[in-house]
Amino acid sequence: MNRRILKPILASSVAVLLFSGCVAGGGGGMPTINNADGTPNRTQTGALLGGLLGAVIGGTTASGGGKRVAIGGAAGAAIGAAIGYSLDQQAREVAQTLNTNVNNNPSAEQDASQDLIVSNTDKYVKIMFRDDMMFATNSSTPTASAQAKISQLTPVLQKYPNTIIQTVGHTDSRGSFAHNQSLSEARASSVGNTIHTSGVSNPVYSKGCSFSKPIAQNTSDANMALNRRVEVYLYPNQASVTDPCRN
């Protein structure tokens, strides 16, 4: 790397670190910043990575590298922090609205006692609803109580009109893939329509995954119940949208 821009990049990085807190060891991966309980702090990590990226871009786009590195680093940190804050804040607000807490434990979805789970990553907020609390058997229309629960999201979503919403249906493996594909699409579409007609202006998309993305092996009734679910993804921008049937 050009030595003329190396020092400003380091300076920019140090400034972001001093502003954000301590960096946790990442085992050689991308740097992350943790909260006191060990969970990733998306806001501060976003500021760090945004600052580093902005510094590199600023140092390579034109002459006068040192000054541009500092400006690029500051701008990148601000953008990264804003996205991280938005996702963290959205997750907390969604969880509070639904009378639960943010739970980023990877094993939470395999806990049958939890029929509603709010989690977030550095790319999206996810709300998982068990089918048992959403639909009657063989029905794709949310129950009255489920519709009321979904509509509780409206005030939060109205605060983030640029958020992209994706509703995703999943089934167990009983029956043909095609039948379950149709059922998963119908359930995802029903939830998406409930959100869309509740008074939000956000773009809403739906997708069915049939039984292509199980969270437990379909070897028992209990496991199959875990796999029957609808997930609602909240993305800050188009670049964050993922394929939930694969990833």
C-alpha cells in the first residue's frame, strides 16, 4: 500500500476505535466490536468497517491522498454507523412492540417454547413466527390474533419507510415439494398482504421456500413443527437483500 496514505488510514482507524470502544479478537476475520455481554455491537462495528472502507476509497480516488483518506474515513464511518444503528434500533423497537426481546442466539429457533423470535445481523432484522400461532391447519389465512400481532409492527415500519420487507414461508417435508411450495408462497403472501394493507408505504415482497430450508431434521412431529414457520426480513437497502431459501 502507498505509504503516503498508510498513516492517514491508520489514523482514521484509530480514531474510529477510540470513538467506538475496544475491538474483540476475530480469529483473523473481519474486525468486530462487542457489547459487554459479548454480542456484536452492529453500530460500532459498522462505523469501524465503514471508516476503513471509506479511508481506502478516499485514498485511491484522487491526488491529495492523506486529506481525502481522512475525509473518506469519516464519511464511511458515519454511513456504517447509521446502518448499524438503524438495524440495532429497529430490532429493539420491533421486539418491544411484540413484547419480547432481541435474541441472536443461533439455537433459539430450535427452542419449541419460543413461537416468536426477533433477531438481527449486520444486514437485516428477522422476525420468525411459528405457523401454529399464525394459521389454522391447512390454511394460508392468518388467524385474527395473528393479524393483530402482525399489525403491531405498523408503527415501527412507518418510522423506517425505506426499509425493504420480505415475508418468507417455510414448511415441513410432508407431502410433495410442489404442494408445500404453493402453501409456503400462499402463507408468505398472506402475511405480506397483512403488512401492506396495515398502512405502511414500504416495498413488500413475499417468497416461498417449501421445505428447502429446514432448521431441524424432519424426523419427528416436534421437529416438523419447528420447520413450519413464516419469517419477516427487514432490509436497510437492496444490497442487503438475501435469498432466504438458500442462505
